[in-house]
Amino acid sequence: MPTSPSRVGAASVCAAALTFSGLLATGLMAAQPAAAADPAGYQNVRINEVTSSNNDTVELYNTGAIAVSVSGWKMSDDGFSPQSFSPSSSTIAPGGFITFNSPKGLGDSDKLVIYTADGTVVDRVDWATGRAKPAMARCGGDGTGAWVTTTTVTTFGGPNASGCPASAPAASRIRINEVTSDGADTVELYNGGTSAVGIGSWKYVDGDTAHSPALISSSSPSTTSIPAGGYATFDSALGLGASDSLFLVDGNGTTVDSVTWAADGAKPSAERCADGTGWFTTSTTATLGGANSCSGGTGGGGTGGHLLGGGGALTSGCTPEAPSGTGSTPAGTLAWPGGLDVTIADDVCAFTTSTGPEGRDLSGLAFDPAHPSVLWAAKNKNWLFKLVRSNGKWIPDASWSAAGKQIHFAGGSGRPDSEGLTVGANGHLYVTSERDNADNTVPKDTIMEFDPASAGSTLTPVHQWDMTSQFPQLDTGSKDDANLGFEGVGYVPDSWLTASGWIDPLTGAAYDPADYPLHGSGLFFAGLEWDGTLHVYGLNSDGTSTTFGTISTGKASVMDVTFDAGTQRIVATCDNTCGETHTFLKVDASGAIVPDVTYTNPAVMPIDNLEGFAIAPASTCVDGSREAVWSDDGSYGFGSGSSSYGHALYSGTFPC
């Protein structure tokens, strides 16, 4: 490919990728003094919104997990003559935004190209007549959503939520899904919509601004249409570099999708995980023309992250378990909104116990709202762990019990199949059980209340509520059916339910906590693995309970439930059964609790039985982010020989 602004400083791109992954070699920097020109993480900065009116405002968004310097960056319009601009900030925080007014007028039909100080193309968007008025914005996920014309320009400097059309056009569901720069330079497109889309007049162009867009239909093999849920591949006639970009434009000249990758980020390929919606990551195996394998874990693609940490030899009796039950990701799922980097956050084989020496089966997770530095964890075979941070990892709190505490049912008997837990307003732990592991063919769907301040190495419930009779479909004599009961539970405060206008299904009127004087100050939402429903209970101090009915999450299963005060949403988590997704639920205008938005996990994470999920309280926010933690029930990671094998906990970031 001929030398162009996008090819200047190839060595700098390589060094940037090394810096981003935390593997910067000082010696390499000394040998290549130009290597600092492109800042670390530049490929994670995306144009997010632009208007060709109202002072020609542009918004950039950082999809990555590290701050990116934009000092010396430039922009151009369709004249491809880079010019300096004055950003609202010289750096973009992870998950953050900056804005600037274009120093040159943006036309009614025009282009916008962003360059690093060294001339590398960062991102580009093209629009046809009228498409950037009032604005063009990424809808369905900042930094990754489809480009559509918005109805308002009030979101500059913040998320593109309001103003996005309720239903995006069918063409916007076509996404660049996989790219390889490993010789054939092949591009894969994916149609995430429900109808076929004709692309006979569509074009593509790389990051070389000297190149004119090429027709997809004139490339080999010729492609003119993509069926619903289908794929189309073609070889780029323009060639694709080791570090490059690819932009897809429709027949009107409007950008549909784009991807940028750093050095060798598309070798063997860069692919979206999951298909059509996820972030780009470097794959270990190209899967052109079919579903992406998501076999990466090292990042390096355009907006990919990195899986950091891990290692260590398995201890005696520690036997990780491969995942089972992998299903598809629900339609309309959005990419993870937090940082793309993820850290392995525990010691290898950290959760071996006397009743489960295999070291796996860590399930439910919950931050303590009153003590955000504490993370509680439930292990299936009747154990609880109090975890604290130490040297970047979550480890058992030795002052509580370094080996965890064993729990029993009321009366001190049995082995609860403890799956989910939450922290109530009184500071007590509320734990769900699907069955008694001492008699595992019989369901025992209970919620148990434990006082974590109780002395001793074992805990018995302060109260216990048994709802087994409500789920006769689980009582078939099969241990598999008995194992599909209460998988997670979340405490939801009355204050949110009343402020949100929740309609009490028992009265048909606005929920009034005073109608239930024994229930405390909130309700408990238990997730049923059997069908993905939430079951709402008032847990009374006299040992009785009030059942408020069932809520659909729209997913096949639920593995964990939490209430996040930061987003003011109930979160229902599903593992690989539902494509590793988290559905945030709200109270709608009619007073019903309904799904609002669903996100995937960060693309660098394994596709395992990730059954636990917790988001740190908003009080812990630093630079716009807070911690998110996942637990792998099988401690399998990416399998034997990988750095994640034998580990159960992963730590990432979520927006404040």
C-alpha cells in the first residue's frame, strides 16, 4: 500500500499497542525513539456524534480502559487536509467524552476524519445530504452503535441515549463483524436485523485517505445482499495494513460502521464478540462466513481489550469444570458499556473447602453497600466467603474466616445448594438455595437470612423462608430439574419502588410499604433459573412471606440478581446460556417492572458458566468508573494451559 497519512509512524503504533497491554519494554522504546508518537489506546477513540449545524460540533468517546491523550490531534473534512482543533480536554478518560467545534465548516454532505498528531487515522464518518442535521450519532451503544440521524442535539458531552430513534433503519443493523489483514485481507459483514438488506451500491474504504471507496459488489466474491441473521464476505481490493481502519458506507454515502486496529490487531483476524454487537478483539482463529469463535482473550483489535493477570499451578484436589449449556445472545443486546480490559482477580484454586475440594462452584456475588470494600460470595456447596482487596486481588478476609464459613438450613442441618446472595438493609446476608445437596433430587427453594457478625465457623439462619411449593415443575425426581430453582437474589429498597411508581400487583394501586408492616424496608427479587423469571417477596420478621408475583426478564435463565443504585436499575444476569448478558430492568410509565437494556460482557472474557455478577456502589467511583466483578462457577477460564485456568473471579469497570 502506498505511503499515506494513515501509514506514518508504523513503529509508533506497535509501541502503543504494547503500552496499552501493560507490556511496554523500555529497551524497545530506546531502540525506536519515534515510538511514542501515537498515544496508547488511540484506536479505542471513536467519533460518537457530529452536527453540520450549530457551530459544527464534534464529540469523541473513549471506549477503552485507559485515558488517551489527544494532544496535537487533527481533523479534516472531505478535503482531507488535516487541521488542528481545540478539544474541551486534552485527554479522554475511560468511558469519557470530549467535544470541539470544527475549525472548518462541515457541509450538508461531508466527511469527518480524526488523526493522531503523527497522522494516523483514528476514525472517520461520512454523511449524505441532511443526515447530520440535527446530528449524526451512534445509537445503541456509545462508540459502537449504528450511525443514525438523531432527533435532538442535546447529548454532546454525554451518552447518546435521548434523541436516538426508537427503531433504527434496517441498514443500520449491518455491521462489520470480522476483518483479517493476514494476506487475503478479507472482510465479513453481519446482518443483525430481521429482514434482508441489499448492499449492491454500498462501498468500503480503508484508513488511507488517498484511496477512493470501492464497491462491495465489484469485489471478490461479488455480494449484493445479506439475509437476516446472515453473513457476507469479500476480499478488500484496497489492501489492509497491519494497523489500519475499515469504513463501510451505504449507497447514499453515509457511514454505517467502522473499525480501527493497532499493529497486527487483525491477524489472524479482528472479530466482534458477540456477532454484530460486541467489541472487536483479536481472534486466535478466523471464522469468516460464520459465527465468531471469540477465541481471543488478548485484545488488540480496534476496540478490543486485554485479559490481564492469572497464572499459577493447580493445587491438589482442584479440578476446574468446562462450561455447558451455551446459548445465543438475545437480539438487541448492546456491547459492554464499561472498560474493555479485564483482570483475573483471585489466586488460583482459592475456594477449596471440605465439602467441595474441587475449588469450583463459586456463584453469587454482592458488594456490601455499607462497606464497599467488602465483596460477599456464595459457594454452591454451603459456604460463604467475605472477600477483601489485597494486591489487586479479592481474597478471603482472614479476620472473618480465611477458609470461609459453612452454612446450614434452619435447625443446623442439611447442605444448602447456595447459589445467590444479597445484603439487606440490616446488614444481614440473604442467601438462596435450590435444593439440599444431601438430597439433591428434591427441590428446596428457600431464602435464608444470616447474621455475618455471628461467631464461629458455621452459620445458621436467623430466619428462613421456603417457597418450594410455588414451583411444582421442579419436583420431578430429577436432580437436574431440582437444580433449576432460585439461582440469584437481590434486595430492592422500598424507596426506589415508591419513587419509581411501581404498581403493587396485589392491590392494583401504587405500592405502599405501610400495607406490609412486617417486611422491613425493601423487597427481595429471586431469580429462577428454570425460565428466567424474577419472583418478588416481602420477607416478614415473623417468618412468613408475601408473594408479589412474577416478572419476565426476557431471557431464558437468570443466574444472579442485584439492585444497582448507580443506574437505578434491577440487574438480571445470565451466563453463557444467554450469551453472557446482563438485563437492566426499570419501572415503566404504567408502573410495571420491565427490561430496559441488555449488555454483553467485555469481549476478552471467556464464554463460561459465569454465574455471579456485582457492581460496586457509586460511592467508589473514580474518574467516571467503578468496579464490576464476575465469578466463574467452573473456574475454567479459557481452558487447561491458559492463564485463567483455575481462577473464579474477574474484575472490570462499569460507568458511574
